[in-house]
Amino acid sequence: MIDKICLFFLEKIKKEIPDMDDERAEVILYGLQILIGEIPKMFIIFGIAYLLGVLKLTIIAVLLIIPYRNFSGGFHLQTHIGCTVTTILMYCGVALIGKHLVIANNVKIILAFCVWLFGMLMVKLYAPADTENVPILSEKQRRKNKILSYITLSIGISLSLIIKVPEISTILIFGNLVQSITITKFAYKLTKCKYGYRAYQNA
């Protein structure tokens, strides 16, 4: 259904821009699929979060993790169902951890430092982790996203040590950990996703 809606809008756009080439049309179609697919997905995620009793914490998790994910990238599943399930596990899962896991302050400091080190290494190796559908081919943009990935990760981990609300502190630590994992080569192989930049490099 979502694909049909996206194709309908794409045809409308093509009529307005008759000289659009196939490559640009694919990019626009992918953007429409993300935009239109995200709306029902978010309703589902927040609905499940409500049923699990972590709606507020899930919203907080989304808001706190999105900046780092926006710059560092990460795998995308090919189906809307797979994408929805993965997103639910990621954000609701982190919210549930934040609600139920109590971490002693000294353990939290060590854990936060380990997550920061792991994340910095993954950013160095893989960020920005793009996809074949939306590759980041500009070297300038890639450098910018990598730098901003370092910054947003560091800010997130720093806030986890400053914020006195245990749930939010835990969400920041585990949310950044999960996001760092999504950009790794292992995660891409597991989800059968391919890095767009490397695919173009090897073409």
C-alpha cells in the first residue's frame, strides 16, 4: 500500500518535472517511502510504547538518539514491517532498559566511558554509514557527518553523567550503544544491508 502511494506521488512529481532522470526519480521515491512510511510507523511505535507503559521514555529515547543517528547513519531494512519491528526494539527496548535497570553511579561512569570509546571507534571506522539507496558520495559531506557524529556521541555520553534522572541517564548510555552498533559491518551483514559509499567506490 505504501509503495503504491509513493509511486502515485512520484508520477505527479514527474509531470511537474518532465526532464527528471531515473537516478533522481529513485532518490525522490526513496524519500517518499521514508516520509510516508514513517508516519504510520511512529503511531505503531508509540502505541506499543503506551501499552508497555514507557510512552514518555520512548519519546525521550527517540529525541535523544535521533541527532547521533542522523549524522552517523545506520542500516535500513528493505521491508516496512522489518523496519518497524527493528525500530520498536530499538527505542522501546532502550526505554524499557531505562525504566527497569538500576545502575550504581560508579558502574555508570565505567559503562558510559566504555560505550563512548566503542562509539568513537565505530564512528572512525564506519560513519557516516549510508545505504545503497541513499549513498553519501560527497567527501565534504562525509567529513562533516563524521565530525558531527563524534560531537553528538560525546554530548550524549556526557549528558548521561550529568543528568540526575536515572532513567534518562540509562537511555542515553544504551541508546548511544545501540546506535553505534547499527553502523557496524556486522550489523550491515546481519541485516543484508550494503554501505552505499563503498558500493559506488567498488563499482
